Amino acid sequence: MAKLGLGVLIIAQRSWDETATDYQRYCDIAQASGYTPRAPISLFNVLVADEAREAEELAAVHMGAMFDSIDRHYHFSDGHLTGVKGYEFYAKLAKTYTKLTADEQAKAKAVEFYRSLHAAGTPEQVLEKIRYIHHTVPLEHMVGTFAFGGLPYGKLERSVKLFAEKILPVLQNDPAFKLPKEQAHYAQVEARA
């Protein structure tokens, strides 16, 4: 994608530090190919609650259910992607998912890691997580997934309202969430094209 001058969508699957390394590699390749690197868009789950304990309990259940739905959707654990050119990363996931189906402790650890990639907590905690993500990988946009893992509608509605009232204004107005000058210029040029 970098060689073609295309942007990237980051789906939270690896640690944000590893993602930052991948993004730097993308930037290096884009520049070597004659393109100005684009700031990425990222997709991650967002769950906002009034109290930290409630957010933790909801995340444990519903982000855990989301983790399970990934294997049901992609069928990683059946190994059908092993040896498919271009799907080497997914083939590695297949090995991991196969192990997780047989080891509950390993699965619990994997689910906890998955949860750590996403944002769940009080408005202050979620904002801090988004700050961390943006500081680690400077995002042009974030796509928050609020409905996941069977989260009950009332909890989903409250999460979205808290995000809109307490977090979104900060994201829109805090200079810490502005792109570096060279990336912001590129985004403006693209918007006019």
C-alpha cells in the first residue's frame, strides 16, 4: 500500500508499540516510493460507562464475546488459511487460535491482551487510552466500534452518549489530537482533490 501511495486502516490486533513500528515501516516505504505518508485511520472497540467497575465487567463479557466471534467469522482455528499467499499473518493467527481452543488459561490471557488494545472505562479512562493510542500512532481518524459482543442496547446507548458528551469535544478541540503539520497538510490536499 505504501508503494502505491495508499493510506492504511489499522485494526487493533497487535500491541500499539508493534503497530507504531509497522506504521514507521509504512512511512519509510512510502517516502522511498515518492509519496508523503498518510496518517492512518484506526478501528477499535470503545465502551464508556459511568463507573470503572461497570466498564470492566461489561468489557470482560462483551469484548470477550467479540474475541470469540472473530474465530467464528474467520475460522482461524481450522487452519484453512495456512499456505495461502498473502495471508501469512492470518496463518500465524490460526496456530494461535488452535492452541487457544485447547488451553483455557492461554485463551483467558489472549482475551485480556485483546481487551488491552481497545478502550473501555469511564470517560476519563477512555480518553486517556485514546491519547495513548494517538501518541503512539498519530491517527488521522479513529473509527470507534460501540456495538460489539452482544452489548445490551441500554448500555450501548449510554456508552455512545457518554462518548459524545465527554470525549468527542476533547478530541475535536484539544491540540494534542491534531496531526503533525506535514500530515495535516497532506490530509487537506487530499480533501480538496
